Amino acid sequence: MANYTPESIVELVENHFDRTEPLRTRMDNDHKIYKLDPYDAGEGYKSYTSNEPQVYADKLISWLISAEMIVRIPYGNSKREQRENNDLKEKFLIGLIKSADDRLTGKFQPTVRDQMSWFVILRGWYAARALLVKDDDGETHVEIQPWDPLHTYWAEGKNGLRWACYRTKRTHSEIKAIWGVDMSDAIMTVGDGDNDGIDVYDFYDSEDNIVCTADRILKSKTKHGSNRVPVIIGPVGSTPLVQTITESGNGSDTIEDIGESCFKANREIYEKHNEMMSIMLELAARAKKPGIKIKSRDGNKALEEDPYIEGSELSLAQGEDVEPLGLLEMAKESGAFMNLVSGEFQRGSLPYNVYGQTDRNLSGFAINTLRQGVETILIPKTQALEKAFRNIFHLICDQYISGAFKSFEVSGRDRNRMYFKEEISPDTIKEAGDVEVSFVSQLPQDDMGKMSMAQIAREGPSPLLSDTYIRDNILGLQSGDQMEDVIRTQRAERMLPEADVYENIKALDRRGKEDLVELYELELKRMFLVKRIEDDKLAMSLTQETPPQPPPQAPPQGQMPPMMPPMMPPMGGAGPTFAPTVMPNAALGVPPPPPPPPAGTVAPGTPRPGARTAETRLENLGLVPPTGGN
């Protein structure tokens, strides 16, 4: 880091402010539109201020906040181990956001996404600082602090940001509490009370961080632990920085057109709309209480009572009179003009149907058309939010795998609504793939479309796509392998009758149904006893099988084979038979000798060596007492 001083930091910030002043002025004016600063129709006239800009902006902000954030690393053709690392990295990043949100809410600030959504919609830019920090006990914490782009200053380098600074106003007491520096003798930038602010500069470059005021260091130069400037900054939309040609031939930057807010298309229409509505409000007020004309001899006659109050009485002298003035009317073209303004409102923002203003049911085609019109407004905002979170994740992961931080535990709920609490090491993050972040807005659509497509893709003896691809790409599940394990677990609980009964016992026990638990335990014992009998029958059948006979041996070399025994004609002319002297014992009715038992077998009726009996199985399950117990 260069040897920055408070004076040099202030100079860098002021120079950047001068170059970007049109952009910051536009941001400030847009904030006034959002706050509904009252429209002034002139002294003595009724003024009307439409709530259209605030309702429109809040609608967009709520969509971004309620959108489903999908943090995923596509499986592709990776192996199971690689996919598991990818799933762990997804959980790690989700846990990072939860941890950062907990720290922000502890400081009475909105969550990371809430603040980033507000800045994206109303500023047209996003900015944030993302760091892993260690406390006094050496524990690692995640610190993601969104910055207001209106007060963020930066300079570009060769490979990104060269430095970034956030200027805020702090009171004497805040500076004393955060940095331990007594600023009671400092000159206040606004006013002279303790509640007024002193400009504080939080400055970062690629190596160090320094916090200072215009003339005093609050935090000396400190290594921030990131391999680059730990700040993200970016505009909304696709407008590039261009230069215009003036009459003198010189070009000027259009910095104020980069990163437009949601009021880009209707910024000028709001004022015209307020003017027309103020005129209508004035005419309506005059209709309620129109002006009066008083005739008197000297022209100085004044009414002591309001003539429009019911039952009022007026005392008039001879020659005096009171007459109401005629009412003014809107021009005939006013209605058509207001319809045109309303149409431009909707084309530049959101159609009124989005707010529920519809007098008929919408068809599927109408819903898709409406969705396309809304996405025209939402897509640039959601893309900016996706880039912001993706850059935050890259910053945090690069710091985590640098070796300066030990493993820490994260928790939260993944996109499949499953809770997790795991300690994930830097090596796991290093081996995982690159993350993709997307925000799916909750807009009117056919939610069954994806399910139908997934079912069609896996039907038939030869499915079009694999289950992994369907879960990862069509359904967009965050962890397809995790869902596969859950499905197999559910299937395993139901395939075996014993497993199904055992799960019923656990469920009944959790519900306190002791009587039913006893009945199902008896049923489970019966099922195991039946299996024991079947196992014993199978063991007996295996031990009674005849062992294989050895093959006949050839006679010794040089010895003639034995001659075939002589044949005798059988009784009844059925053909020749063996002579009685050479017939086998089985033909003469003599039982065969018992075969020798094969190796590794036991006598019938005795258990096999090492075999588990049914009592042992039930004993291991805790369903019967141990054998030989008292």
C-alpha cells in the first residue's frame, strides 16, 4: 500500500466526486422522488403528490427480496466425490449469507439482500465490502457490509479496482465507541452539536485498510487479508460509458446515464402527472366552496359568517347582494390527456394488473404476456443482484482458501428446505467448482410445467435424460444427490415389512401411543420369529445335500480296463440285465452307506458356526432380553 495520509485520501475522494457529480446528483433527486417530496402548485393553490413512484419502487424491491436465491454449482459430468464437494460449497455460501445477516440485524440494519435490493432499485448501482475477520479470540466471522453507492468512491486499476473508499458521517460518541478516539475537539462538518456528523473515510487498496477523518487517523494501516480490494461495485443495466459531441467539438462523459434507477422512464412524467392532479384537486375544492361576489355601495362589504355553512344567515343592507362565482371546468381534452399519461406510466413501469386491478380472469396466454412485460423491468435488476452476490462469494472464497483462516462452522437451510450445520474446510472449497447465483422472481406462471417436463423426460424403458440431469437442470434442485439419497431412504423404509413396522413404532412412540407401540412390537417379534424358522429350514436343506462324487479314475498304465459284466436276459423278454453277482447294492435293496460330511458343514439341527440366531437379532434390537439373563 502506498503511504496514504488523511489529506491524500480526502483529495482522492474529492477528485472522484467532481468527476461523478452528475451521477450523484441524479441519485439524490431519485431519492426525493421516492420519498414523495410534496409537489408545490404555488401559494394559495391545492397541491397533489402522487404515490405512484413509491408504490412502484416498493413493488420491485419486494420482488427482489422475495425472489428465490439459487446458489448452485452444476454437476455436469463430474464424479460423485466432486459433486459432494460442490454441494458442500453451496452450503458454505448459503451459511455465509446467514452469518452476515445475523451480524447486520444485530446492528439494527436490514439483511444483505434487503439493502442490496434497495440500492439496485433506487440508486441503479450496488456496492459492498466482503471480508473474513478474526475476533480477539481468534474465531473467524463473515462481514458483508453493503455500501450506499451515493457515498462510495473508487479508482480503476489494471485488473480491477485500485482503491475504494466509503465516506459516512459519524458522531463524536460513535467514533469514540467504535475506534476509541476522542473527537470532542474536532470541527463538525454540519452544525456544532454532538448529533451532527464528522466525515469518516473507510479506505481500502489491494493490501491494507485505513480509517481516518479529514485530519486524523482513527484506525492505522492494517492488512485486510484479501488478495485484492475487498469491495464490489457495479451498475445496473447494460448502458456503457459513452461520450457526446458538443457544439464546440469537445466530448463529455455520460456518467449520469450509467446505472439508471427504476425511475428512468417516468422521471419527467411524475411532475406532469402531479401538476394535472393538482389542477383537478383545485377545481374539486372550488366546487365544494366556490368564490362569492359581494355587491355593496362602497365596495368594502365583508361577510362575518360563512355563507356555505348550513343554516347561516346574512344581514344585507338595501342595494347589497352576494352571488357565487361561476365554476371553472377542465378542458375537454383533459380526459384523453390523462389516459395518455396513464398509458405511458404503465409502459415505463408496471401494468396496473400487477397490483390486482383487473375486472376479469386472466388466461394462460395473458399471464405469460404479463410476465414478459414485467420481466422487461425486472431482468436488469435481478442480473445486477446476481452479479453482486457472485462477486461477494468469489471474494470470500478467495480469502478462505488462502490458508490464513481455519475451518469454521456454517448453518442454514438450503434451497430444498433442509437444515444443515456443518464444518467445511478450505480444502473442500478449493476443490469445488465455480458457483452460479440466480434469483427466480415469484411471478404468475405455470408451476407444473417443469414437473411435467421432468416426468416426460424420464418416462419409458429408455428415458430421454438421466435423473441427475433432470434434477440438476430441469427442476433446478440445489443438491440432486441429496434428493436422491432422501428418495432412496424413503424407499428403504417401505420395501421391507420389518422396516415399515419399525418406523411405525418410532412414530407412535413420538406421539405417546404406548398401547399401539406394544401391539406393533409384538408384531415385529412375530415377524422375526417367522424369519428364524425359515432360516433354520434353509440351513437344514443345505446340510442334507449329497456331496459331489469324485470323477472316475483311469486304470494304471499298462493295465487293461475291466471287462463289462455278462448280461442275462430278463424275465418277460424286456432286454438283457446284469447278473446278480455283479449288480449294485441299490438294485438288491441294500441301503447305500452314509456319505462323508463335506468340509465346513455341521450335523442337521445344529446352528452353523458364526450364524446369528433370531434371538440374537431380536436381542440386538432390544426386543428380547439377553440370553442367560436373570
